[in-house]
Amino acid sequence: MALPPPPVRPDPSREFTEQELREDLACAYRLMAHFGMTDLVYTHLSVRIPGEGHRFLVNPYGLMFDEITASSLVAVDAEGEPLQNTSWPVNPAGFVIHSAVHRAVERAQCVMHTHTLAGMTVAAQAGGLLPLNQMNMELHDRVAIHDYEGIAADDNLDERERIVADMGDKPCLILRNHGLLTIGRTVAEAFYWMYYLEQSCRIQVAAQSTGVALSMPPADMVARVRAQAKDSPVKGWLPWQALKRKMDREQPGYRD
């Protein structure tokens, strides 16, 4: 197989079109299914649509993640109400967390939320994410924690402010007794953080399951690794190009 042409480095100031965002978000849904980060038809990935007002793309309620296509994504307002005709319902209550973060955090153009076994396991641990591995150390001081307040629903709108306050300027959030959430200036960035947050949780659960004493690096080494893993407006862009090529080969229907 011939190698693909090398990707051209993106302009971080460029605004994506709605169609580009639809294709990227649909691709992210397929990748979530591919990497085993789904919860049947529940949880959401969302992205802000360019233009005036608060408009977002989100999955139709009832489709599996590996069924999502660019055209099946539904445009909703900040309350999760559809802004287009759709034969599938959406779940406004499930959009409560997303809308809070989208509206209040400038870099939260894309928001991803998961209920995975590893993520929920770490979310149930008092110590949170531990610096057990190089992947985990990149996330040091990049993961916030929000205490559990029951099922996120539109009858607890005050929780939105607390979620935003707890998240601060961090790209990752552990929702205690619930799951994981990441944000990004692009779909690529949000997926990057979610993939490595999930991997870090899997590493932690696997290490703890051995029953052997865990090796914890010194605090100065953890800080050094975190500093080496620099932030960037195009964070995750390079692996995202490879992941899209993978989906184009294996599940090209996501672009439909």
C-alpha cells in the first residue's frame, strides 16, 4: 500500500465549516466505538457550530456510536433542543453537562463525555488519577474533579456553575462516581485528551489489580514530564489525521 501524502500542518486560527465538523464528530463517534469507549446509546460527544448564537452538533438519541454519520448528527441549541427537523429524538437532559462547559469555557469547542469501565472505576477512587506511567504523568495537573450530584438533568441547573468552576482551565474532568469528560478547541484535541485519559485509567486499574505495591515517581519527575508534554492549539492533530485515514479505510460511511 502506498504511503499517504504527509499532512500539511493546520492553521490554528482557521474556522472549520459545519460539514467538516460533522465529519470529524461522526468520525470521533466511530472511534469511540472502535476503542470500546461506549455505553450503549448513552453519553454524548458534541461540537460547537460556527456562527451566531449557541448551536451544537450532538448524536441522535437511540443510535449506537458505530451507526453515527455526519448527516445524522442533530443541531441543537444550548438547552439541547433540536434546531432542525429530525426523525430521531435528542436527549436534552443528557446535554446539561455539555451545555454548561460549551457556554462558559472558551476552549470547549468540542466536549466528550464517557462512561467506561476504567473511567468509572477511577472516578470511584478517592485518590483520583495516579502518576503511574508516562501517559498518566502528561495528565498531571490537567485533570479536574467534580463531586457527584446525582444524574445530570435539567432540574439541577445550578450544577452547571459548579462543573465549570471545578474544571477551571483544565482540559480533563473526572466526574466522581460517574465518568470522564474532556474538552478541546477541535474535535482532534478533545479526542486526544479522552483517549489518553481513558488509557491512563486503564493503566491504573490494571496496575492496581496486580496486588503488587505500586511504584510512584517523585513529584519533581512528575512535574518535569508534565512540562515536557506541552499544550498546543493543534494538540492531537497529527494522530487525528491517522485515525481519520483508518476510518476512511474501514468505515467510510461515517462521512455520509
